[in-house]
Amino acid sequence: MIGNEHVSSEPITIAESKEILANRKKGSKVELGYEQKIAAELAENIVKISTEKAKKMKAELIDLGLPEKVAVSVVDVMPVNETQLKNTLVIGKKTFDDSEIKAIMDIVAKYSSK
């Protein structure tokens, strides 16, 4: 990031970062920096869904009322049970009732089964 201007900042999913780094790698004559290479390898190994699905899932979670940062965490973790989801939701500093937890888990199930 040395020498580059900071244009904007918004939370993105690991799937989105994987796509960004892959596009940079393909479209640039300059090699990725050390940190970018490590980030690209990590994203390649841990991403659980496609970028398109990640964006759709994030949008659905935000429509449900989750803050963007929390929605991104849920997409990245793809919790398999309510306990894992509750641990992920802690960063939002908000408590969720059982119906909200079920609605979030339904969205996660919808995108993890495809």
C-alpha cells in the first residue's frame, strides 16, 4: 500500500477479496506484493462460496437488519449451527432473539447447500 492513495473503505467478504486479488494478478504487469500473495493464498484455501453468492447472501443479511460488518462475518464463517452463529454475531454488540437467529440460519443454509 506504500505510495497508493486510500480511496474508500468498506467491509468485504473473503470471496470478494479473493476475486479482487485474482483480477489484480491477471490484469497487472506488476507482481502482487508479499502481503497480497499471502492474502490471495489464504483466500483461495478458506473461501467457502463464490463471490456472486457471497454478495447475494450479504445483501440478504443486511436486508434482514444486520450491520454490514456483521453480515460479512457471517458470510465468511458460514456457521453450521446456532452456537457458531451466536459467536459470530457477538461483534455486532446486539442481542438477537430466536426468530432472528432462525432467519439468519435459513439464509446461511440457503447458500451453503447450493
